[in-house]
Amino acid sequence: QILLEPVMNAMNKLLAEGALSEVTQEGDVIEVQVAPPSEVGTFSEEERSRQPSLFSVVRALVDLFGYDSDESGDLQLGLYGAFGYDLTFQFEPIRLSQDRDPNQRDLLLYLADELVVVDQSRSSAWTVSLDFEYGSKSTKGLPHEGTTSPFKGFEEGTEFVDRDTPKGSFTKSVDTAKGEFKVGNLFEAVLSQTFRKKMDKGMLPSKLFRSLRSRNPSPFGFFFNLGKEEYLVGASPEMFVRCEKVEENDFRPGAIRVETCPISGTVARGKDAIEDAARVKSLIMNLKEESELTMCTDVDRNDKSRICEPGSVQVIGRRQIEMYSRLIHTVDHVEGYLRPEFDSLDAFLCHTWAVTVTGAPKTWAIQFVEDNEYSQRCWYGGAVGLVGFDGSMNTGLTLRTVKIKDGVAEVRAGATLLYDSDAEAEEMETELKASAMLEAIDAIKSIDTVVAEVQKSPSKSNEGKSIILVDHEDSFVHTLGNYLRQTGAEVTTLRSGPAALDRIQKLVDDGKKPDMIVLSPGPGNPTDFELSKTIALLEKNKIPGFGVCLGLQGMVEHFGGELGVLGYPMHGKPSPVTLTEAGQESDSIFTGLPHTFEVARYHSLHGIKDKLPDCLEPTAMTEDGIVMGIKHKTLPFAAVQFHPESIMTSPVFGMTILKNALSFLSYESEVNGQS
């Protein structure tokens, strides 16, 4: 209510200037009608970004709330939200041929009154709380609350199609594009297709965001509740447009620097660092991939040259390598300085949309996309981010994004096409790009399934069992003991050493043999604690063994394997692990868990996969080939390299692993009641 009057005044000013044709207010809603743009040819191309459009409204709001960050500090104050793909038609009109949802929004921006700012580089965070004043009125003291509504999952019985492009049709579109390339109508084009999955009410978008952050970290991670049962959850690799004032430069004090990072050229990640290096080499040597990025950057330089100072547009990074969870990309870095009559919104409009999601020549490529894709792009290929009230801008392309609407998750992925494209390979590239998002959706579904199964099972299924937890001077041993006690077992913790081994032997001699020995994590290496002697005692007395971290390393060395040292220590780091075939067997300690899930790692040493003895086999691995779980092929011994008791490992997963260990690790003769 406080801001309606000044906003209305700003809109009426646009009306008087001819940028709007109508302004009305009903209650707390202001509606505006943008005036038709002037006929093409009656204005210069340098003035195109200043023609009437929705951005005229955004610019008026930036002017209304504008502040000088040099005087007030970096408040991060501005409009946050999402820019839809169809906004480009307000800058460069084309002939529309797609069926469009009349309820699809093209622009949704929020004015936040409270921000939590996280500076990852400095490992710091702070809160910015804002109040607004106009005339004698202020928001100070008023409640700063919004409405809440629960997430609603997919309603069964509603029509559902799992993809917008029939299998094999994408390759036909690639062939159509190659025909356009041959006659010179296009140099490159980016075609995309959409994949869909159902989400039930327990598969919250917030869970998906956390899943993506761990599985596919990226420069632009975001989670927007857009209202009306619509959400955007993304992990975009590509900056769109970033603008900031730079006091010292070669042109004039305080000129606005605009930068972009076109991404093009893609290859799948290898199974380890060696294979990654080989694929990087093949990517750099691939002339087709080089051509893709060259054309993208040449078009990007052209976009900047429309509004930037002569001589300021420079390529400051060329074919740099960036690695993501599934893909390796080549990236260029381009900058320019805006001429004084232009601002960050001009820079944004002149780049809509990036050639990396459209093609070249851009206008003809956008028309080709419109004519040859099977559905409206909606938010895909647009942008998300901040329009700063200090004249800055920070946006990322809406790629690697899940759009959730009415309980249906949509993942759209594209491929850059050239004349020498292989149609089937391009279709496979779209599927590969989409796979990380689709698997993240499946992962949260798997988590919910595991939670439900654990909740249905008795909380203490191992009552009457006795466990000796051997402590290797670790800082987490008692948390591990607490988890083990939650299974219903009786747990005794003994500090490792000769006295502990003597006590275990005495228990055996007295007919009180433990049901399991758990080998705890610990510093140093297994020989510091003579772990091999402990494991030999277990073998001698036929006591099942389960190891955590150092415990795994001890088993590897005891049975004849070798340990290596990580190039980068993983201390307190989350990491996704994936089960091997052995890890998915019905009697595995991972039974009931997702195929891939996140765990906590605290280690520098690891069992070298290729040096494992024949009697041990890996049950879980990281993406870069580090052994995260092992089992003995004939003895009831198993271990994990990660920490099931850490807060970074889901408690549901940690407890499931420990329960499975107690259930499945046993000598068959004792299970059958024999001694």
C-alpha cells in the first residue's frame, strides 16, 4: 500500500511519454498496456532497445528506487526473478507459429524487503532488511509476511505426456536445419526438446533444489516460487548478462562494464581424471566444437557493439574449460563498456537471447526455432537474476532448469547444430544434458521411498544383539555408537589396542561372543592402530566386521590391497556416491537405498580400486572413481569410506546402512543355529 502511489506516478509518467497506452489501478493491482513500437525503419538500430516494451516499465521502476551503491553500500537492492523466452519478441518481432498457453507469464520480478546475502568466496553471510518511505508513510513496523500454500503434487487422472518431441523426430529437425545451413539461411541453430516427470506431494521443489546443489553445482543455482503452483529450480552453467559500474577504465569514470560468457562445445565427463583429460583434449581439437563457440562469440561481440564504446568489446578468455557433473564445456569470456546513453537494461535486451540458445544469424535462427520445435519454450532459454536499483545487473541463462507446474516437472535441453552435425549425436546430447536434472528428480523420489520404508519398519530391529565398537581415537565415534544403539543393539565402545583385543577374546571364551565388531573411523593410517591384528582376531573367532572410513582402509590393507592419497583431502565435504552391481544385491548393506545418494566424507587415504585384492569388491563409488564401499566375497565383512553418522549423510540412509549391516553380515552356520 505504501508503494502503490509512487509506482502509479511512475506509470503515469510513462503514459505521458507515450511508452504506455493505458494505466489503470484496481485495489492493490496496477495494470498497464505497453504502446505499440514504432514501425521498423523509423528508428535507428542503436535505438531498438529503447522502443516501448515491458522493459520500459522495469526501467521506470529502477529509476524510482534507484540509489548510489558508492554512497549507500552494496545493498543488493533490486528486482529478483525470471525472464521468459518470449520477451525477445518485444525486441525483435517474428512470425509466431507455436501454440501458446494464455496463462504463461513472460516476466515475473519480486521486490524483496529482506535478503540473506551469502559471499561464498569469503565464507560469510549477512541479512539486509529494508523499509520503504514515501511522503509521510512508511513500511516500518508493518508486518513483513506473505501468504503460504503447500506444494501440490501431480493429480492422477490428469493428462500426462513424458516428452514433447516424439522419439526420433528431433533427428528429422536436425536434418531440416542442415538444409538451411547448406543454402546459407543459417550458420547455426539451437533446437531443444522437453522431458517430463510426475512429482507427488512429498517431492518438494526445495528438496529438488538441495539435490541439484549437491549433484550438479553450478555458478547460477536458483529456486523460485513463482506462485500459481509454478516453480523454477535450476543449476545453470552460463552467465547471461552481468553489468557493474567500474570507476577506473579506459573510457570514462564510472562506465558500466557488461560481460558475458558464451558456452558452446560439449563432451561427456570421463570415468576418472585421466579420461577427463583425454576428453578435454578431444574437445579442444574438435573443429566442429570450435566453430560452434566461435560463431557464438562473434554474435555476442556484435550484440555488444550495438551499444558499447568503440574498441571496448574484447574477448578476455578463449575456449576455457569448465567441468560439471556430467559434462565438459568450452567457454569464452567477452566484455565491453556501455556508451553513456545506454544502461544495463539496454545491454540485457540487446543480448536476448544468447546465441548459445538460439543460433545465428540470430533473428532467422529464432524464427527457425519457432517453426521447428514442438512446444513453447516458456522460461527455457530466458534468464533469471537481479536487476539492481544501483544500475547493476547479474543474470544467468535459464538452462539445466526444472520447471514445475501443477505437479509436473519439465526439463528442457538443447543442442547447437551446424552443417556437420550428426543428427543422432545431437539428439543424444539433449538427453545427456537433461539426464542430470531428471536423475535429481528421481533421487528425491527415492529418498521419500526410503524414508517411508524406514518409517514402516520397526525402529529397533536388532534388540538382543551385542556390538563392540573399536574406537580409533576418532571424534565421531560416540555419534556412530548412538546410531548403532538406535537399531536396538547393545553397544560397548573399547579404545583400540591390546587390552581391547584381550577383552574381545575373553568374551568369546566365556561364550559371550559379540554379534559384530565395528571398526571406527580415525586419524592416521591403519598401521598406526595395528588394525590388521583386530581383523585377524575377527577371522579367527568368526565374528562379522563392519568398518567406517579407517575401518575400510584397514580391511583393504589386511586382505592385501593398497591405499592411495587423494590429491585434494575430502574433510567435511559432501559427495554423491553411486552403487555398483555388487552394492545393489539383495543382501547388500545398501539395500533399499537410491542408486545414487549424497554422503559425508572425512578422509585423505582411500582404497585404490585397481589394487583391491580378489576377495574384495567395491560396492559404491564416486564419480571420479574413488572406492566408497567394499564387501568381502566370502566372509561377512563390509565397510564404507564415508561417514554414515554425519549430518551431511541423510540420517535415514545412515541408519539403513547400519541396520543392513547387522541384518546381513553373519556367518551362515550361526544363522542356522550352529556354532
